[in-house]
Amino acid sequence: MAAPASKQKKKAKAWSGRFGEPVDALVQRFTASVSFDQRLAMHDITGSLAHARMLAACGVIRRRDLAAIESGLAKVRAEIRAGKFAWSIEDEDVHSSIERRLTEIAGSPGKRLHTARSRNDQVATDVRLWLRDEIDAIVKKLSALEDALLSQAARHAALVMPGFTHLQVAQPVTFGHHLLAYVAMFERDRARLADCRKRVNVLPLGAAALAGTTFPIDRARVARELGFDGVAENSLDAVSDRDFAIEFTACAAVAMMHLSRFAEELILWMSARYGFVKIPDRFCTGSSIMPQKKNPDVPELVRGKSGRVFGHLVALLVLMKGQPLAYNKDNQEDKEPLFDAVDTLKDSLDAFTALAAGLQPQPKAMRAAALEGHATATDLADYLVRKGVPFRDAHEAVARAVRAAEAAGCDLSELPLKTLKRFSFAVGADVFKSLTLEGSVASRDHVGGTAPAQVRAAIKRARKRAR
Ligand code: ARG
């Protein structure tokens, strides 16, 4: 967005003989935010309109000034939408740019818009308005991802795969159950954002530079028009508070962390060692040297991009920690991390929603892996307990049976009844119901358990909550 160098030089020269020309150009470029904060333009205009209408309603500006401001801002809006607005770093930021253009169009009424306002309360208002919309969009995207996962979970409610602890086969679970774990995470992300939105949706306008204004303003009216839930209680806090941005970025970081865990699993599952899932070719990329490769670039990038968002959270915390009250120019640095956190999260959610819908689980590989780790050993112990054996004794007996299976080169569930009986008098012919993968998952039949019936019930509940 920088103006051409020749133009900058000319301007710098006109400014002052006291400053060397190159320094002026640098400072202008260094302090300008218009290249990135023009993204707030529509919300800036919305905020200005509400402010102007309030000024007119309170008798601070005349009705005809308001009319000129309204039609002028409508024109500015149209120019920006059409890509015809002349952005220039000479205007420093989005607020000054729009006011400059408004005044060119509307004349002196345009110069009255900034009455009882400062860019300090203006920018805080703009960012809150913008972020509120983004939160709403992200919440929708989270719902779409949950929907995609719920559909897959419903399709594969009974599909058995190994569950892991320490990345070692632990107990069989259903693929549906595994996917529902992510649904639970994304549901919490959504709830966190909904809660964060309450603190975003508070109006700073009226705080002016830092101490409030001498004009008889009506902040509640502005809040109502802009759909804010309330007005900021303290003017110093209103212009300097960026908690809302930090809190949002923390929510975004947690959501990215969840996506990153999911990404990590997909990457493992797609590898030949696992072979648990295939993802559609359109989400993979090839290698420039190895013709056989199909790489999971999309999940890898999401895993990588989570680091960026964590970085933005830390950047915003550090940005704030040393600032005395009230507004400091440091705050201008809040925008790029916040914008990038929003963009990264939205793209990652879109990518994962499409990925989740396209997941093709591979039942054979999942089953084979589940049969490799004596995954039903706990089930055998539980079986013995139901027959009256104390749990510690049952644990010991099964451990010995596992050793025998290992020596025989088979899975615990594949040992013949005669052999199993050697480890405990309590083993009967009905033992195999507990030892099979299907029997194992089906028996974990309580709320939160992996039984297919429970997975189906959990899907129903999740869908009801989403409504
Ligand atoms: N561009 C500025 C920002 O993003 C707007 C507020 C400027 N206020 C000031 N006192 N210089 O923070």
C-alpha cells in the first residue's frame, strides 16, 4: 500500500527542513498502519455512522451535517467496495483515510464527525465490531466441522480400531468414538468463543482520547445501534484494554492445538505403518523426486500453522505487559497478530471440515492393528472378576496368559480355551465373548463409553446440543 517512493520523497521534503528527507519517509512508513488496518474499513464506517447519528440526536451537530456525513460515508463505502478508494500511507491509518475522503466529499460537515471522539476509542470500537463478526463466522465453521465429524462417526459407529496410550495399542475403541473425542474438543472451543464474545461486545466509544468528553453524549444509544451488549465502564480502560483480543487469540490457539492433534493423528494414520485412513487425493501433494509419494501436506500445514497462532498469543501478551495507562501506539501492533490468528484458524477449519468429510477409514488395517497388541487383556481380567476372582489376581493371571500368547506368536484372543483355562479356574467357554474386539467395545456400554450403541446415543445428544 506504500505510495511510490518518488511521491514519498516529495512529501517529506515539503514537511520540514529540520528532518532529513529519508528519515521522514521511513517514519511515515514505520508509523502507518493503513496497509493492514484498511481491513477494518467497513466497521469503521458503521461505527462512524452510529457516532454521527448520536451526535445529531444529542444536538452536538446539526441535522444537515448528519445528512452530509451519512451520504458522504455511503459514497466512501461504495468507493472502498469497488476498489476505487485511494489508500495512502500519508493518511497513516484507516480512520484518518476515511475521514480525509469524507471531508473531500462532504466538505466541512465531514470535519465535524470527529467531535467527541478520538482515534483511541474509535480503533477499539472498530476492532471489537470486526472481531465480533469474525467470532460468529468461526463459530459457524466449528459447527460445520462438528457436523462433518458427526456424520463420519455415525457411519463408523461400530468400526473397531485400536485405542492407544503411550502410542501403544491399549484397548479397542470404535472409530466413531475416536471422532467424537474431537467433536467434544470443538464443542468446547465453540463455547469458549461464545463466552469470549460477551467481553468483546462492549462499546469503548465515548471514552474519547482517555478521559471521556465534554459533550453531552449518549453512549447507550450508540451501543444499541451497533448491537453492543453494554458500554465500557471506565474510559481509561476502554481505550487501552486489549484483553478481548488476547482472550480471542487464546481461544484460537486452543482450537488450533486441537486441530494440530487431529492433524498429527491423520499424518500417522496415513503412513504405511498404520494405513488406518486414506484421504482424497485433492488434499495430498506429491514429491518432486520420489514418484511414489502422496504426502499429507494439508494436515502437516495445519500442525505447523498452530505454532503461528500460539506465537500471536504470546506476542499480544508481551505487547500489553509493559504498557502504562492509557492508549499507547504499541496498541497498533495488536492488529496483524489478531488478523492472522483469525485467518489461520478459519482456513484451518475449512480445510479440516473438507478433510473430515473425505476421510476413508480402512477397517482391515485397523482390525489387524487392534489384534496385534493383546488389546482385550483388560476384558479378560474383567471377565475373571465377574466370575469372582479378585482384580489383582485376575490381572496376574492374564499377564501370564499374554506371555503364553506371545510365546505362541498369536493374540491373546486366539489362544484355545484349554490353554486359557490353565491360567485361571474361572475361565469358561463364554470367555470369547469378552475376548473378541467386538465383544470388548460392546461391553463398554455406559455414557462416554466406546460401545457402538453409546456412540450412536452420543451423536444424537451432540446433534441436539448443536441445534
Ligand atoms: N492506528 C492507530 C492504532 O491502531 C489508531 C489510534 C491512533 N491513536 C493515536 N493516539 N495515535 O492504534
